[in-house]
Amino acid sequence: MSRKISMPVIAYMAVILIVVAGFFLLEIEQTDINLWAFGSLVFSLLLSMVVTLTVTIKKSESNNITYNSAVMSLSAIYEVIVILTMFFVGAFETNLNGFIFLQIIINIIFIVLVVMLKGTNEHIKDNNTKTAQNLSNGEYNTPKRGGF
């Protein structure tokens, strides 16, 4: 495993280990809502790790700083939102299904936004390739009819 892949894996695994150790060693009451909150936090960390690895691996293929920074920013915002929902677990104490639904919606929105960013990035890359081909073919050197 190369260094650029192993560093994010080690960082995310350390954070996951801290979360797991904190959950069990801090004697947090293990009610259903707390278990679901813990599970959703670990799931979000794993999902962010996969997205980070995808960006890291694909970085060598296409050096698109806009896409990379957009996905990483989206991943950070996603983690902040998931962590913020952990503070409002008490509001869902009597409504476990509402909390589960909220976590599912947050995850779906994140996944849809990442897929949309990927599609937009591919579209922009295709347009840039076509423009570069047209420039190399001299398409833009000759004036169009009625042009100068």
C-alpha cells in the first residue's frame, strides 16, 4: 500500500478507534438511541474514508483541484452534521425511528451530492477535452461566416 493511501487509512482508523474506545470506556448509557448514534457516527467515518480514498486514488489520474477540494469539503461538512446530530440525541429519546430516518436522509444527501459532483466533474473534463481538440485542429483560428 502506498503512502498516499496508507496515511488516510491510518488517520481514519485512529479516529474510529478513539470513537469506539470513548463510547465503551466513558460508560455512556447503552440505550437504543445511543447505540444508533454510535453506529451512525462510525458508518459516517467509514463512508468519509471511502470518499477520501477515492479522491486520493483518482488524484493521480486526473489532477482536478476543484473536484478534489469540493468532495473533501463536502465530506467535512457531512461529518460536522453527523456529529451535530449526536448532540440532539435527547430530542429523539422517544422517537428512535425519527433519528434513524434523519441519519438515512443525511447519508443519502451526502451520497447523492458526491455522485452529482462526480458527474459534473466528468462533464467539465469532457468539455475541456473537446475544446483542446478544437484548438489543436485550428477550429477557433478561422473566422465564422459573418465574423471578422
